[in-house]
Amino acid sequence: MSQNSLVLPTTGTVSGLSMTQDTNAALDTLNTLASGTGAPASGEAGQLWHDTTNNLIRILSLDSSSWIPWLRLSETLYLAAPYFTNSVVGSARNLVITQTGNATATAVAEEVVVETALGGFGYKISNFSVTLTASGNGANGLDTGSLAANTFYALYAIYNPTTSTAAILATLSSTSNGSIYAGTNMPSGYTMSALIGFMLTNGSSHFVVSTQLDREVFYQSPIAVLSNATGVSSLTSVSLSSAVPTTAKSCSGYMTAGNGAACNLQVSADGTGTGLQQGGKLSASLSDYIPTLNWRHLPILASSQAMYWQSGNTTASSVNASVGSFTF
């Protein structure tokens, strides 16, 4: 391993032995890809460097300003893990995000895929394990500001390829929460990201207790979206904004009604009955039976943050609905 000069002398008197020694030294540097714990002192655009500190093969950018990571090496498996990957950004294996009701959260996964941009360079983070502290800003904190009340936050896995450091970054949820962090407050050195989770805050600006498994978030206490409503005979919209973020794909929950009338409780994704699910009771004489509908993975169309419901008649009373989980 060496980082000798690759430029041979062109002036003055040089002995044959000195020229041979300089040539051998330059060839050794080329042969070992300028291996070393630090970058070569005078590199040229397109030059390769074996970064032995981080087990990376890097290439010097066209403006010679930065050493771009290209391949990650494993000295034990004898495999090269490329910084471009066929895996989908945000893909994760056994991802679990846990929130116990304060301003911190933990996220662990066997592997998470991050990218510089959609279709850009990607990297697979193995043994991902980070703790978010929302009382601060930067890596493993909020991207900016302080934790707001009754608000959803999007969680991004972020990665610094220069230091091989993984972290998490929380940002206010909006319709612009794409698969890659698009904000202007990415911590310095972190060039790769991926949307991996969502969390909701309560009125005290603390995270609502929840557990996320892969791409589904489960609340410990379901979030009410309909309270003591009077029955309706046609599909009627109800907002889900208190229970799901704008980019949610589906939700699961339950609906109940007073037991004084026959009910055919129904929920759907829109007013035409897309994804309709139903339950309840067929006879008012079943006085000891409370009409109940448990729905699972009801689609949420576009960014509507809404579902539709009906009870089949207007005599139903005390209709309540709560969301227990959502996917994104």
C-alpha cells in the first residue's frame, strides 16, 4: 500500500536507478489504488483511492473537490457492496420503530436502503439502530424548529458516506414527504436518505405511544375519528386527519353503534363504495348485541385523509369510529 507521486521527473539530471525507483514507486501506488487511511495529497479527477479507514473505494470528482464513495469492501466476506443498488429506496428488513410517549423514539432494522435521489446512488445500511431525540435539531433530531402539538412527523433514515454514519431525521409531515428527504435542513455530510416512518404528537407536544412494524404504524390507544354520530343511510365522508398523515395508503379500525336498532355499518374509500367493508346486526330484536364493524386496510385515496361510512338507516345512534393503525 502506498501513496507515492505518480508524476516522474522531467527536468534535471536523473540517474537510471533513480528513474527506476520512482517508476516502481508510482506503479506500486497505481497497483494498490493509492491505499491509505487518508486521501492522497494531490489527486486528479477520476483517480481511485482505497480508503482503508472505512473500507471504501472512492473516486475523485470531476472538479477534484471530493472523494465520492463507489464501492464498500468487506475484508471478511471478500465481497464488494456497491453504492448503487437494485433495492427500492426505503426498503427495510424487520424495521421496528418504538415510541413510549415522550420526545424520543428508537428505530432498528436488519437493513435499510437509502439513496442520494430517486434513481441515484443507493446504499444498504446494515444493523440500523438509532435513537431520535426530538428536543434537538440535526442528525437524530428534528430538521428544524421544535416539536409541535397534534402534528404528524415524517421520519427519514439518513446516511453520511464519508464517515459511514447512519442517523434519523424528523420533519413536519406534508404532501411533499416523498421517498427522499426534500427539505433544506439536511445535516452536513449526510447525502443519502429514505422515508421510513411516521409519528404523531399529542396536545403536550409528545409523541403518541405507537409501534411501527415495517410500513404499518399501530397506536396503543386508537384515535377517534367519529363520535356519537347519528346514523346515515348513504356513504358520508369523515375526516381521518387526526389519525393518519397525508401520505397514508390505508387504515384499519373499528366502528360501533347503539344497540337500539338494526344496523348495516359500512366503510369505504370513497362515495362510490371502493374497498367497501361492512358489519353490524340485522335485527333490532337482538337487544344485547352491539353493532360492530372491524375493518382492515381500507384504502385511502390520493391525499384525501378521509373515508366514507354509513349505518344503513337513520335510526342508528351513538355511532363511533376509531383508527388503530395505518400504512404508508
